[in-house]
Amino acid sequence: MRYRKPDHTEAEKRCFTTIREAQLYLSMVTVSKSKGEYIAPTSSRVPVRMFADSWLRSKQPPMSKPSYYMTLERAWKNHVAPVWGDREIHSIRRSEVQDWVSDFATRKSSTVVIRALGVLAGILDVAIDDRRLARNPARNIRTLLRKGPGKRRVYLSHGRVATLAACSGHPTMVLTLGYTGLRGGEATALRVRSVNRLRRLSVIEEERGLSRLRDPRRYTNDAQEALGPYPERLAPMMEQAWAGKGAERLYFGADIHHMRRSGSQDWFANAVQRAQTVDPSIPRLTPHDLRHTAASLAISSGANLKAVQRMLGHASAAMTLDTYADLFDDDLDAVAARLNAQMPLVALPAGPQTRYVLPTRL
């Protein structure tokens, strides 16, 4: 059967088994042409990898964080390309993608599966924008992923933080992480000029872009947001850390080179091992666990929710509460006891029939 495409050139479609099939196909072509949705069959006979480079380039910095781009690139190379890279886009069926996701979820974590599916869907979106594909078979896929119990947070006491610092080759870094709430990437990116010595505050400005561990959705838009207040007892060690350094030098690390953790040279893991020999009750932990510790110590000291939010740099107090809900006291009996202690004594008039009106001022 021959028909005309929107550009008035002729095309031919064969392999119909009945006249009715040919008529239905011609009707669909006519409708898609009238809606401006016609896609030539030959234009969709291209492999998925043809659009991968274009999609990945659209995610390169500064459009995305370098660390986020690296995860997308790894997802494409390790999980998506081996399965779908050479498949022609017109041949991909939604049921195939669903089966792939379901099987993938039995072998990988939900984070890896969702990211790989997102990469495939994003690449096919490029094909749709190029008018080579009418619908994206990787969208609206049911992942049916079950979340595990999650990693249990580690909260150290003041004494355990001191033990860990004493067993570390970088005690000032340990205490800074344990009492300011900064992430490891923020602390290693901190420059001398970013510390307010009078108010004992660490102000994160463009250092946000240097951190490999930051998620910009977690932070306010205020570039001068004060983060990481440190205790006065930590001030002498902080002063020693910046001694002899110019304003543009890194607070921690050698000269302009950031502190790194890798392999057998992981100073933090070595510090934890030494601390466990001194205090076996100290659990395994990462530098990020010291951020949780800082939040715990601040809350136990009586800091209110808004202060903890500012300290951690969260975008909202609701985010802080969702993250550390287990640290806030939800004992209703304790609330009633505190209200009882502050409530003044009120003498009720005698007689069961007497109506009593509370005074306007207590």
C-alpha cells in the first residue's frame, strides 16, 4: 500500500495480511497527519545509544552537579547501555521495560533501579523531541520497590566524640564535624575567610559548589546563610588550624589541596578503629554520622527546631523535623507536666451548680 507523507513524498507499507489491516493503517496515518503527530517509520529505526550522548551532554555541569552527572554516566554505561543501547527505539515495548525493571529490582537497590530507569526514559524523551518516537515506553513504569529498614543513624555522646578526636590524626576536623553539623565535603572545602571568628560561625558561600557531597535541594537560597556555629572551647584549635594561612587558603588540608579519604589512607576509618580499642562501645561510623551527632548534641542541649535548621542549613524546619524526628521529645505526659508546672492555681467557687468563668488575665 502506498500513501503520502506530510512532506508530500510517497511511502510504502507492506506485509498486511488483510485489506482491513491496510485500511486501518491508512486511517491511522491520516489521523496522525491531521494532528501533526505523524512519524515516519524509517526515522525510528535508530538505536537508543544514538540519543544517549545528547542527553548526557544536557546533564553536564553547570546544568547539574559533577557528582550527580557522574552517577548518571555510570548508570548509562553499567546498566542501561548493555541492555538497551543497540535496540532500535521503535522496537521497545512497555512490557519489556516493565520486565527489565522487575528483574533488575531483585538484584539491585531501589536507588540504582530508579536511576537506571530514569536514564532510559530521559534518553527516549530526546527521541520524542526529535519526532522519531510517538510515546515513551519507559514512562509510568511500576517499580514496585520495597524500601528496606534503612541505615540506623549513629549518635555519639560528648565523651565518645572526644575519644574519637583524640585517636585521630586530625582532631580539629573531627570536633568540627561533631559540633558544627557541617558535612565532610563542606568542611574540606572551607576557606579561612569563610569563618567568622567573632561570632564563631562558618559561613558557606561558593564553597557549596566545591563540595562533592551537597544536595542543593536541601538548602536555602540565601548565599550568606550562616552554618556551623562552633563552641568557644573549639576556638583555640580552630585558630591553630588557620595559623599562617591566607584568606583564600583551605582551612583543612595542605595548602590548596583538599583532604581526601581513600583506601588504606582513610584517616577517618583508622581513627575509628583506634577509638574502638579505647572504647569498644563506639560503633562503626562515617564522617556524615558526625553531622547526625552534631544535630543530636544540639537538640539535647535544648536548641529549638529553627536553630537546628539554621545550623544544618536545611531549606525548612519541616525538613529538619522529618530527618531527626526521633530526636525530638514527643512524650505527651512530659508536656502535660510542664504545662501543669506553669499553670497558676485557680480557686473554683463552691457549689456544683455554679458556673465559673476563667479570668481574662492569669
